[in-house]
Amino acid sequence: MTHNMKLHLQPFEMIKNGDKIYELRLYDEKRRQINLYDTIVFTNKNGEELKVKVIGLHKFSSFKELYQALPLEKCGYLKEELATASYTDMLEYYSISEQEKYGVLAIEISLI
């Protein structure tokens, strides 16, 4: 199955360069449809597309738990951002109540 997702320019480039291997999302109804070996087509705001294969699905109850378990440099942080990286950064995208309702997902990906 193929899924379509939008990405900001920086994480898009990090995936393209092989620096980012985990895409972090809410584990909502849309993401519950994702299975191992599915394809995801990421599109950035310039309309550029990038195809990846899902090679792992890592489910957590919150981003706090996820941030404790996974290497943040592979989740989209630059090396100079690691010292100040915090699970609260994800509140820009997903509220605590959404995290409590659905849980969160780190989609492990590989470029096709």
C-alpha cells in the first residue's frame, strides 16, 4: 500500500540525505493503516516527492517515551540541536490530549 504525507523542507532533505530514518507521527486512524514494507511518498512544500519503504513501526504512549528510546539524531534533529532537543518540541504538531488518545509512532524508513 502507498501512503502520502507532507513534510517541511528540513526533514525532507534529511531523509533524502539518509540522516533521518524515523518519521514521527501521531498514531491516529491514518497512521494505523501503515504496515511494514508499505511505501510512503513524502511531498515537500515545493512539490518535490521522495519515496521510502517502511522497515519498522515503533509505537509509544507519548513523545516523551519515544524520545527516551530512539536516537534523536535519526529522528530529524541536527547535531547542534541535540543538547536542547525535547519531546515538548512535538507539541507544535500534536497536543498532549491527542498523544494520550492515540499514542505516537516512529515510522522507520529506508529510501527506495
